[in-house]
Amino acid sequence: MAVSVFDLFSIGIGPSSSHTVGPMRAAGRFVRQLNADGLLPSVARVRIELYGSLGATGAGHGTPGAVVLGLEGCEPETVDPVVAKARVEEINTGGRLQLAGTHTIQFDHTAEIVLSLRAMDFHSNGMVFLAFDGSGEELSRRVYYSVGGGFVVDEQEAESGPREDVVVPYPFNAAEELVRLATENQCSIAELMARNEVALGREPDLRAGLLRIWVAFQECVNAGLAATGTLPGKLRVKRRARLLAETLDPDDPLYAIDWLTVYALAVNEENAGGGPGGDGADERRRGRHSRSAALLLAVRPRRDRGRHRRVPADRGRDRSAVQGQRVDLRRRGGLPG
């Protein structure tokens, strides 16, 4: 199966691609279909049923709020987490929802969002969206599945199976094959992958799309390094990325790797925060993240004789993160410019 770089790298709101990003996209698909079918003006009520894992853990992953935002036309890639949280609270309090951002209906989130532990047949992350007119007659019923990584399929797509694969000029199944292809064609790996992206139809926005992901990387790392306090949830987990950044020793041979560890932790904490929730949330736009950042920045704890090494207060402190300045990833850890 040919996989695009944009399948691997995905920007979205936290904390979960399958429980937050996917449901928001499914809700967006539902209202767009209502509009395409000419049904949107007739809708007086909507009902959302979340099954299996979504029903069991959705409340903790922000699934109900993500669904509501998707029904209003928000996209995971562009939604502002601070504004989104305020909007969800406004909908829950006021009882009014703007479908597709244009059609206002009454909406009681306690009655119209149903959480069920029963798993649907195709996938544990199943969703059913229903729309009714003013007389209570059902106008539309759609089933979606959040299958992981933010990807969503509807009932028909689930039944038809995987789509027919696109043929790319340089297929490979292992890194060794990728290196060999680049050597044989006298090009860099980046150039070879760009040619595959052309076959996948991503040439027009390839560079711009990659730059958006890179900016999201930097914004997410910077937000995680600047944030303090505790993460949302009953466990009250304290944020550690900023504190660890203060202890790094530039004389340590593993200094660059240590920064990767701190970057990974910063991304993980932003992901877990899902947007506002820690101290200083109202001071900046936070919570958007690239889900691939935590994969790229692998956590590698440094240990010294079985304990985390601590650096004296007068050594190795990089105060740019502590003072709220933006971090240039190219200057730490040797990341590409």
C-alpha cells in the first residue's frame, strides 16, 4: 500500500487521534452530506451515538466536544483549542448548535449524545449520526468508524474494504530498499519520496503542506516547553518538560539527544493537555499538535548510575524556554533547517 507523507504526519487537536480528531472529522462529514443532500435546512434535531471504546473513554478524551465542534464545521487541523473549549461550553450552556456554522437548532448535549459500551461489528470506535425534522421524522442516518490516526470510514467504505492501491514509481517495503532506490536513481531520499508524492496527487501543495507540519512541530514543542502546572484529569500529573530543560548540561556528550527527549516530553504533554487545561492556557494558543512529533522525537531517558542525572543550578541551564522565548529547533539537536 502506498502511504503518503501526509498519512504519516497529521496535525490536529488533542488528546487523541482516534477519539478526538476522528470523531470531529466524522461529524464534519455528516453535516456536509446533509448539505449536499439538501436536507440541512429541514433539520431540527440531531443525535449522536458513540459506541465501544468511544463510549467507554470518550468523555475523558473530549469526544463529545469534538463531535459538537465537527457538527459546527470545525476542522481538527485549523481549530483554535482555546476558542473551541469556550464554544463547547457555550453550546452546552445555551442549548443551541449551529450545524455547518449556518443552521441553528436546539441541542441538549446530555440527551443527544449517547455513550454506549456496546461495540459495533466492524470496529470498536463506532459512531452513528442521526438527523430529524421538526415532526421527529428521521431525515438521515450515517455510520462512521474512527479507525486510528484520525482516519474515518463510513459504513459503505468499511464494507468495500481497502481502496485500490495507487501505483507509485518507487515502491518499497523496507528502509534498505528505499536507500537502494535512491542510490540507483542518483537522488536523495527526499527527492525520491517527492516523486512518489506526485503520483499520489500531492504535488501542488507538497512543500506548503510539509512546511505547515514543520511549523506545527515547532509551535507544539515551544508551547510544551513554556507551559507549567498540571495536566487535565483526576491524576493531576505535573508537567515536566520545562523543568527538565533547565537541567540539561551542554558539556554532556548526549546533550543533543537529551534535547530530543525533552522535545518528545513537551509534545506528549501538549497532546495530553488537548488544548487549554494547564497554567497559562489563556496566554497563548495551545493544544494543536502533530501526532507524528512524538514518534519522531523518541524518548530516551538519560540515567547516571540508576538515577536521573541532576545538573547543578549554575550549569547547563538554557533559559530561553524558561523565559518564554521561542525555541529554534535547528539550533538544538542538529535538526534540519
